[in-house]
Amino acid sequence: MIEAIDTGNIDEVLPLIRKYQAFYKVANIDDNKNKEFFSQFGYSSSKGCLFAYRLDGQFVAFATVYFSYASSITSKIGILNDLYTSKPYRLQGLGRQLIQHCETYAKENGALRLQWVTAPSNEAAKSVYRSLGAKQSSWEFFTL
């Protein structure tokens, strides 16, 4: 079952956020900073929402949608910034369900599309994305 995360259940999802950050080799993971950061997103927030998948009484996957804008299409967009499923629960369609939930949420909040990036080596994730009909962009991603 997919739930929106708020102050009542944020502590339950923090261990998953930690695992996600460790997967991407984030240095200095800080649960307090994570709690403060992710608490700004909620179902009624104009910034976006953090969702988690509860199975057998515990959160086993999560996704975050942030809102932004794209001047090339002059529209609001949803950015699927985070998507993570605990290893024992992979290949069960939870990520797929979270993506579809996030797409619906984004569109219900006025976003024209949902977009995201992933590591070029993340073939398992890219396979799921393609199976949903997602199109891979030819744009290059830069940071400064």
C-alpha cells in the first residue's frame, strides 16, 4: 500500500532513505538532515511529496516527486528525484507501482509530465522504466 509521508510516519522511512543514499555512495549521511529535508514534502505541499510503499507493516520502498518548471514546454513538471526498493522486495513491481502513483500525483497537481535521471549503469531500473513506456532522453546531465 502506498502512503504519503508526513510528520506522523517520516521516522519509519528514514532507514530506507539512508540505504538509498548508501547505494549512491553519499558521504556523511545524516538522519537528522534527512528528516528536516524530506519533511518539507507532503501531500498538500506545493513543493512535492514523499511516498512510501508499506508491505507487511513496514516501509520497503519510497519515491519522491518534486515540482519544477520547464521553459521549453512552458509547463510545470514533476521530477521523480528518488526511487528506492529494499533489496529483498525488488522484482515484485513495487517500483513500477510507485512510479505510476507519482505520475498520477504529478498530473493531478498540474504537471505536464514526470521526468527523472538514473545512473547510466543502472540497467535493472532502466528496464523497468522502458517497460512503463518511458522514453530515454538524449540530453546530457551536468552539475556544477
